[in-house]
Amino acid sequence: MMAGKNLLCVGLISPEVTENLMTKYWLEVENQIARLETSFGKVRRLYHESNYLDGEAGLKNVQRINEKAFQLIKNRSDKGAKLEALEDKETLLEISDCQLFLGIEFSSREVQDKTSKLVPEIMQVYEKALQRRRTYIPKKISESLASGETGMLLMREEERMRIQFPSEINVILVRPLVLGEIEKWERDHQG
């Protein structure tokens, strides 16, 4: 086991990919993590984006958010790993509300005119909340992951890449071979 804090990072994939690719992905992730555990030690801490609860309540929350990722987390949890709250609830709700507002396409000219004046303010709230989140998450992981421990983070790749982890955390990317097929599928099925 390596000293320091090890974090196995698993990218979450689009729920739209085919069932076949989805099954293959999670099977390869499971196998890759099992191999990595021989080098870095058993996974002791579990983190999933959009989860602000720990323990049993957190497990139920992750199951609601992502059934496939839940299976991986439940498997590790049954072997003694602890699911940790990753997010600050209020910040997460702010991000979600902003995304909801910014994603609405209003039909009437009157409502479009009124709401368009709010867009810059909402964007500002959104950017600040994202920045708070990107500061909070590495701090939360650093505080809960002990030296010599291995954790597993499940998060969308594009968001994880925007997070600056402290140098004490050894980030290990879990990238199954099927990811190439999934990325090709996503490119072929965009828009």
C-alpha cells in the first residue's frame, strides 16, 4: 500500500448509453478497482457526486441518483468501506436550481423578456456555487480520507477535471477499455 491518500476516480457515464455498454463499463470498472486494490489497499471511503448524506441514508440517496454506480458502492460498503457525504447540500441545491432556471425555454415573449433580465444574475449565482463546490469537495475528501487509506470517487469526468486536489491525494484514474466505445457512441448520438 502506498503512503499518502489514494483516490480511485471513476467517471460516471451518460445514462443514455446502451444497456450492453453500460453493463460492460461497470463490470470493467469493478475488475479494474479489484486490481488497483492489490497495489493501493482496499477501498475504505466512498464518494459519489450529488450525494450529501453518509451511511444508510447516503446509500439510499446514491441508489436514487445512479442505480449502476450504487451496485459498485454497495459492493464496497458490504466489504466495510464507508460512504461519505461529498457535497454541501445548500450549494448543491443552488447549482440544481440555477441549472433548472437556465434550462427553461419560455414560450411567451413577455416571460422571455422578464426572465432574460435575470439570466446574468442567475449565472453569477451559478458560477459562485460551482466554485464553492470545487473548493468544498477536495477539502471534504482530504478531511475524511486518512493517510494510507484508499478512497473511491464517482463523478462525471468533466467536473472532476475542474477540481484541484491537494498534493497529499494521489489521484488514480479508473479508465476501462470500453470507455473508447462509449465515447464513440456518445459522439455518434449527440444532438
